[in-house]
Amino acid sequence: MTFEEFRLAAENIATAWDSLDDACQELATALGWSTALQTTVQDWATNAATFATFSSNQLATVRSANTIPTVVSAVNAILQTAQPIVPSGSQTAVAYLTATEIVAFGVAAEPPPDGTSVLGQIYASTDSASIAAGGIVQARLLDLRDLFDRVLERLESIQSIPAGPAASLADIASNVGDLTTYPILTQETPPNWNSPGPGFSTMGTSSVGLMVENAISSVLGHRPRMADTKSFLTALTQSFKCTQVGGRAVCEWVERAAVGTTELGIALTGAQASIYERAKDALGRSLDQLRILTSLRSDEDVQEIDAARVIVETEFTQLVNELGLEGGPRAQRVDELFLLLIDPDTAPDGSARTQLGFELIDQPGVNILTVSDVLQDLGSGEVGRLGDTLGLMRTYVNTIAEEQNLTNFIVLRDHIESLYASWQEFRPNFVGGVSAFLGTQLVLLQRALSVVGESVGALTRAMDSVFFGRAERQTVQVKFPSDTAGQPVPPEMSVDQLLTWIHGYASEEAPRIIRDAGKRGIRTIVPTLNLLQRRIERGAIPHPAARHPRVRSQVEELSRQLSDASRYAQVVI
């Protein structure tokens, strides 16, 4: 574990310096109102970038090390490179850190009084952008401090480990001791295995009630007010078209939502709903035409025809399913399916591309791309290969029935090519995992909130595995730093209270707000998600188990998942 710990530590230090560099760059951009402060912060960014580069270069040594002294030397070099963040004589960047924290960065001087440091001047200003950017810089410094403290603590703990083969034996003994002290706990997996354990809030709509609400919302096309019976009856009447057939009433549902709903009552909307509906309609028509296509060749190969027909039918069906995927289609997958089916001369992003073509049956060794009149009749890709296998070219047409057969093939090819044109237009909405449409984006937010709930469960199980059980979590108090310099310190709360807050909010409260209040409700959950992320990231848990790698990794994962959920929510608003 020692080598893996230090490899990860070296990677995390390099990443932390990169993050500080980015934060300093943002702060320098915001400091347009003070050239002097801007120059100083730019110096911080330059030095942070230098430290990041040096740390990254040392990674090769850390990764290849096979003895304890070698890896310790490489990590020590990374730590010793952290000289004062600003040039000698400049105002320190860490005025709001304690003297101990400053020493961790190699800065010997005591912090100057509030208001005389760079951050002090920024916090005392009235520029909100600079104050916010300064807070991010301070948070990144705190992250570095915590990381350095952990690495230094680990270095001190292995100073007595001998070099050579004995080092490996000592490392093995250390890991065996860890497994003996903190065994891997096993337990039966209940049906609701994502639940973090007893004691967590279960308030809110039950799963069965939620299913009923979603089903009603899907039928009516919107979430009704159950207490208003008159409006509910009106919506129900508008959702069905009833006619008298043979003396009895026959009611047909009039679909009002774009496409089905998810757990948050979210329908596929916008560009995705548009192209998916067209694709479904095209697939329904095309499959009938595909199955009735007959060969115009006198020397037809039945096995080749069946193979070509199956390929087109399978890939076209997969294309339509992909376009209807919740959360938006995977752009690379859709691109690949279109290129396979029709082999167009333009790439999905609109740029020119080189077609692959295929070898013609009537002209062995000749690619269809070199025979313009045949290419015009058949097209390229697997659809074109199917046409060539069936001989669906104008030179083979002798009767009206044969021309109708050719027409069916042309219609099939035109359906796919027109869908490709629509995909090229709408594709930017799905590239990068962020959609410009509310329905698609809410699916991603729903998934992110579910992952947060699962991460809380993983964290509690990690704590249980190192004997930090629920009873202790209900008594150990988490200490929080001030969110902003000069602001009061938030009150303490127990570990159990913090985790139940996060789990209950991500699993019940936030989803209900989204379902019932829509886009306006999402605006209210972003501040809470950000607050919870700060609390779990910066909260200090005074318990030995909190420093165990199992627990630290799960805390970092939960913090990252909360940040992701906040990011998805901010895209919507």
C-alpha cells in the first residue's frame, strides 16, 4: 500500500497545484481594478504552475520506485519544492491561514494583520467577483495544506522502516495489521441496498406512490393538482378521445407528453424528442419496406441477401433506440451507426470525410465510389451494399412491379439520409454531456442525485469497516471553518446528522422540489448542494477512523458527486 499511497499523493499534489494555478488565473482576471494586486496574483499563478510541472515530472520516479527510500526521496523533493508561493518581499497569499499552515508551504513569516495582505485587501473591497475568486484561491490553499499534512504524517510513520527486502516485508506486515485491525465487513444485501443504513430519513412519497404519480403525469401530460378535482377531471377528459362504436364507448388516449417519463416525471423534449419521433416513424415504415424487398438479379445469393437485410435492420433499430436514450444519445454511438449505414461524404460535424465504399458484385475489385451512376442508384454503406446484393438498380428494372420494388429501396435510403441531416443539425446539443434542453438535462441531474445517495451509503459502510459505527457517528461532532473570512464559524453537528442531511436531501427533498417546482425549484437546490459540498469537503471529523484511506477516499468521492450534481443543476438554470 505504501507505494500506491505515495503515487496517489504525488498525483494529487500535482493536481492541487494545477487547481491553484487555475484559481489564481481567475482571480487575476477579476482584479482589473488593481494593477498591483493583479501582478502579484499572476506571480502566484506562475509559481503554482512551476510547482505543478515539477510534481508531474517527479511522478515517473515515484511510479518506477521499488524501494521505500527511493519513493520517500521523490515525494520529499515534491514537498521541498513548495517554497513561498510569492517572491520574496511580496505580500503573502495565505494571510488568512494559521502560522502552522503557512509553515507547511515553506513560508517562515507570520501572517500580516488582516487588511494588509493581498487577500485581505480583496475581501475588504466591494468587487463581488474578486471576493468570490479570492475565496476559491483560499480554498485551494487549504486543500494543499491538508494534502501536505497527510503526506508528511505518512512520511514520519515510515521513517523506521528498513531499506531493501525488509522494506517490502514491513509493508506487507503493515497491510496485514490493517486487515486485522479493520477487517472487511460483510452483510446480507437487502432489496434497498443503496440505503446507507438504519436511522436515515425515509420521509416523503413511497416508491409505489411515486410510481402512481408518474403514471398519472405521463397520461395527463403534466403533474396535476390532486386536491383540485375539477381541473383533474378536465385534464383527464382532454387526454382521451371517446367515440361510440356499436353502442359502447371506446376511448383512445391522446398522447400529450413528448415521450415517456422518468422518475422525476421528465419527458424527452426538445431536439431529442423531435429526432426520436421522426426516427421511430421512419423505422416503422422502413422495416415493412425492408422486409418486402425482392431481388432483381437472376443469380441471387439468398444467404448474402439475408445477411445484408439483417445488418441494416439491426443497426437501424439500434440507431432509433440510441436516439431515445434517457439523458440524451451517445453522440459517438450515433455517429458510428450513421457512418456504418450510409457512409456519407460529410462527417457528423459537417466537415468532409473520405468514404469507404464497397466492392461491387458485378465488377469484382471495383469500388462503388469509382462508378458514379451505380453510386447514385445505391449509395454507399450497408444500405448501398444491400441494394447491390438485391440488384436494385435502374438497369435491372423492366416492369412496374420491379420499379415499385426499387422505389421501396429508395424510400428506405431516403429515410436514413434525412435523419442523418437532422442529426447533423441537432448533434451540438448532445456533445459534451450537456444538453440545451430541460428534459434531457434533468435526466442527468436525476442520475447525479441518485449517485450522491449511493455515495453516502458507501461512506457509512467504509466507516463501519474501521469501527466507526453509527452510535459513534451520532456523538462525534464535525467542526467547520468559516465559509468566508470575517464570517462566523458554522455550528457543529454530528457526523450522523451531516450524512442524513445529505442523503435525505439528495434522495427525497431535492427530487420532490424538481418534480413539483420544475426549473424554478432547481434554482433553490443549487445553493444547498454547494453548501453540502463545502461541509463534507472541509468539515473536520475528530476521530482516528476519519483519517483511514478507506474513509478519506469515500469522503472525496461524495464531495465530487455533490459538485457534479450542482454543475448539472446550474446548466438548467
